[in-house]
Amino acid sequence: MRQEERKTIHAAVLGAVLFLLIQIFRTPLGLIEDKDLLIALYLILGCCTVAFGFAIFAQGWLLFSSRLSRARLYTSALFLGVSIFDFLHVLGFTGIPGIAPYISMEQSLWLLTFSRLASALGIVLIFCHADQPVEAASKNKVFRNAFLILLLAGAVFGFGNLWVSGLDEYVWAATARNLMNMAVLFVYLFGVGIIIYPGKREKSASLLIIIRSLVFFALGQVFFMNLFSVGEMDYLFGMLSSAAAYYLLLTGVYRLTLEEPFQENQEAEARINYLAYHDELTGLPNRRRLMQRMEEIVLQSEKDKSRGFSGLVIMNINHFKNINDSLGHYAGDLLLQLVSRRIGDEVKEGEELFSMGADEFAFLMTERTGLEHCLVRAGELLQLFDTPVGLESGEYHISLSLGVSIYPGDGDTAEQLIQNADTAVHNAKEQGVEIRRYIPAMQMKAKERLKLENDLRRALERDEFYLVYQPQVLLETEEIVGMEALLRWNHPKRGLVSPVDFIPIAEESGLIVPIGEWVLRTACLQNKMWQNAGYQPICVSINLSMRQFLQPNLAGKIDAILREIGLDPCYVDLEITESMTLDKETAFDQLIRLKRLGVCISIDDFGTGYSSLHYLKNMPIDRLKIDRSFVSDVMEDSNNAAIVSTITSMAHHLKLKVTAEGVENQEQLQFLRQQHCHEAQGYLFSKPVKAAEFEQSFLKPLLEIPS
């Protein structure tokens, strides 16, 4: 139980015990005959009550005008009026000279009843609802409403005063006031219940303080309406309880409308500041914080030249995307947390670990004796993953690639050091090694790659792409039955750029989508032109990239292109890779849409990726293309021969065609025929050639049908 909850319970118990003790010792207390002392004490307590009431008004209406809330404004307006009623009551009850002729004892008691009724109803109505901030402009509206309420209360008191003054001699007037006091007591207790009840949710400390004030308001009301014996002592204890209640209410309203919102803002700002400099998934400091630390190190080193070396290691998890794709993003997030925890547990003095986002981490080493020390420590980090990482689906061996930059030497600024370490880790991944220290040549290669990407973006506009075609041969008759369209780039300054160099860049940058659409349109248009020229129709094979294949509107685009060109879909073969079928549901839906167009679908480079008999059996595909890596060594490597034989046999059983890629000699051709492979392509038949050469060498005109 929280401290504020215990205080609330203690307040209720204390109030009940106080009331019982006073009732027990009523006789000794009644012997106090100094009425002037009692009146003086009542006047002091009454003035304290009025002061507390005005303080509630002042802190809500006059102070901290930048933090306005509905509860704060209405409470301040309410207790301005209540404090006026209380002040008039105290003056009339104590018989202050000059006031007694206008406010009799009975009238002052009615004033007290009106005051308590207003405070009880107001507190219930204000605090049983959730508080809301208000605009500064709304303050005037609240004031107008409060002023109207005060005018109404004043009018009620004025008319009530005339009415009450004529009823002093009637017994039932006192009875009516007692009934109203009982109603006030009920409202106080009802207020306690309605504030406590909503939702059984944990109450804030401020609401608990307001509940305690209601408890003391109720206790004071019990004293004011003591049915057993009401005397000066009862009113004195009633006013004492009211003063305590006003003080608690002052404290509670301050905390509810000012202190708690301020603390919430501070906590929110602290949370925002934390998220700005930390990774939410791993809890590690992020790239922004690393930049700050590197700037601090550079600044300190400039002031103190005797400081040692500082090494920055950027670490990248190899093949993380495959883990994410195959096991799901939850497993990927869990892996990142486990990797960060494993490295973090080994951090020593003078070392810090950071998250760079995605699957990258940074490891900062300060005050090192030299480059060799930094590289040795980097090697120790790699050894942390000699043991597998346990995920929910099993244990997995993972590896890291590391890029290292050293200060001083590999950069003069924090940004340069981070960028150079990042360049080094990407170079390590490209070269297939574990650790690379940054050298300037890496930066030149990165700049060269960036320039190539920029040139690639303009290649379509400048008409620098063209297609070459490689024939596909039916092995049974060696007749040309198809062709594969392959993309080439003739750079104006570099000359021919290898697809191995520019296709990965196009994939990563997203340029592969417009380039792929150009390839599709150009190959289909060329095939239709050959048909219109009277050549025998053959199928053209076109490769789809992963980004193209994942487009929701791919089938619609292809259908529009084929309709525009007028090419029959049966003369188009779309080639996808096995990796595109990892998400079986998405791949199946996409293939169904493509098959409805009437095109053929082939699995390219079969056997090198994610193989599954399940997707072969269920997905709408027409052909398997055996990867050239198996065909090239089929005569020397018995394993490759077995793989080719198995793929061919499996395809026959599944009623799929088989095309072998990379056929370069007669021995390979003879082996493929023995395996009953349907078709083949490779340098044995022809290298990829331009459209004019392909037309001249491989296309046959349609034979005229005799009449």
C-alpha cells in the first residue's frame, strides 16, 4: 500500500477517534466557562479557514497562469464564493460589533450551511470528472460562469436572510437546517465514494489528499450537526476540522492541477530525451549519442595530446535479413536483443556499446596503446559468437562483420570516424572477411559506387540500356524454341558496365522497378515486331526482380503492357528466383494473378536457394531452370551430376519442363539428353547477342501454307 493511501486511511480513523473521544469527554469539556476564549479560538480558526479558502482561489486564478486546467479554475471560483460565505458566518457567529445587527446567530448558521452545501456539491461535480487543460481565453468564460453562480448564491442568501429572520421563533426552522446539514454530510460522503469508485484504478496522490479533505469536511459537518448536544465546543471542533479540510484541499488542488502535471511533463521530457539518445529495442545508446561521445573524445584529444588511441568498431550481423524473412520480425528483434546483451556483458572499463539501428552496433574503445590493441579486442568480440544464439525456434550460429577506424589517423571529426568505420564494415562484407580496418581506398570505392548509382538513375532517360538475347534450344531436335532477354548498360564514359556491378545497386536503390518495367516492355515489343515481320513465334523469357515481384499491381501492369503491344501472353515467360517464394502466401497470390494473364512462369537458378517440394507441388509454375553452377561441373563432380539428375527426374514427375543453363560443351549436352532434360541454353549454342544478330542467326520465317 502506498504512503498516501495509508495517510488517507489514518485520516479517516483519526477523525472517527477524535469524534468518539470528544463525546466521551464531553462533560469535562463542557465545564469550560470562558466563553470569550472559545469565541476567540473560533474567530482564529474561522479566519484560518477563510485564508485557506482565499489561498485556493489565489493559486488557481492568480498564480501560474501558463498552466490552466478546468478543475483548477472552477475550484478557485467556487472557493472564492465559499470563503465569502465563511467570512460572513464567522463575523456573525462571533458577534463582531457592527455586524451583529445585520447577521444574527441563526442567520450565521444558515450561512455556514449554505457554504458547506456549496463546497460539497462543487467538489463532487469538479473532481468526479477527469481534469482537462483549457485555453487561456477560456479563463474569462469560467470567471463569468463563476460570477453568475456567486450572484445567484448571494440572491439566495439575501432572500433566505429575510425569510430566516422571521422564522427564528419557529422550532421547525432549526429542524430544517439540521436536515440540510445532514444532506451536506451525505454529499461529502457521496463525494468520497464517487471519487474512489471509478474503475478501481490506482488513485493519484493528489486525489487521495482531496479525499482526506472530504473526510475532514464530513467530520466538521458531524460536529456542526451533533444531534446529541450542540454547543460552542462542538462548533469549535467543527471549525477546527473545517480548517484542516481547507488546508488539505489547498494542498490537493495544488498537486492535482500544478505539481502532478509539471511532474508528468518532466517525466515525458525525460522519456523523450531518453528515446532521442537510446535505441528503444535494445536500450543501448544510439547513433546520436555516439556522435556526442566521439565529439567529446576529439575535443579532449585536441586539448591533451598525450591521450592514447581511440578505436571505433562498427559491427554488422551477417545475413540478418534472411533471419528476419525466414523466422519473422519477432525472432529478428529477439536476436538483436540477445546480441546486444552478449556484447554488453563483456564491456570493460574504457569501452562503450551503442546501437546504430537495424542490425548494426558500434563498440567504442578509449585510451588504447595502439592499433594492434584495438584489432585484438575486435577479434575478441568475434569470438563471443563461437557459441550459437538460442531463439525460441532453436539455436542458430551467427557471424559478424567488423569495420574499424582509429583516432587519430582515420578521421579528424566524429562524423568522419563513424562514416569511415561504416565504410570498412561494408567492405568487409563485400570481401567476405571478418575484420577490416579503414583505408582511404575504401572511401574511393564507396564514392565510385555512389557515382555509379547517380549515373544509373539517368541511364533510362539517356537511352543507355539495351537488350541482348540468348537462344533456348529444344534438346530433342536442337530447334530454337525460345530466348532469354538480358539487360546491358553502355555507359557513355565507362563503356559496357557488367550486370554484376550495376544490378545489385539497382536492387538496393529501388531503380530496378522502372528498369525492370523497361526490360519487360522492350522485350515484348521486340518479340511482337518479329512476329509481325513473319518470323515463327517463340517465347521470350524475362527476369523479374524481388522488388518487382512484390508489387501488388504487377499483374495489372504486365496486362496493360501486353494489351498495348498486342502480344499473346503465351509467348512471355516470367522468371523468378526461389527466394521470392519465402513468403508462400504472398508469392502464391501473386503467381495466381500472373497465371490468369496466360503467361508462363519459371523458377530461375533452381537449386541454389530455398528449395521446397511443397511450393513446387502447389504453386502455379511451368518450368525449372537448373543453375549453371551445377551444369558446368556435371562431368567432373558426381554430386553435381546427381543434383541435375534428381532435379530433372523430380520435374518430370511434377509435369514441369526443365531448362539447363550454362551448357558449354558436347559432353554436358549428352549428359543432359540422357537425363531427358527438355531444353538448354549456353555458349555451346550462342552467347547473348543483339536483336539484329539474333534475328539473322536464329529466327525462321513461317512457311507459306499451300492453297
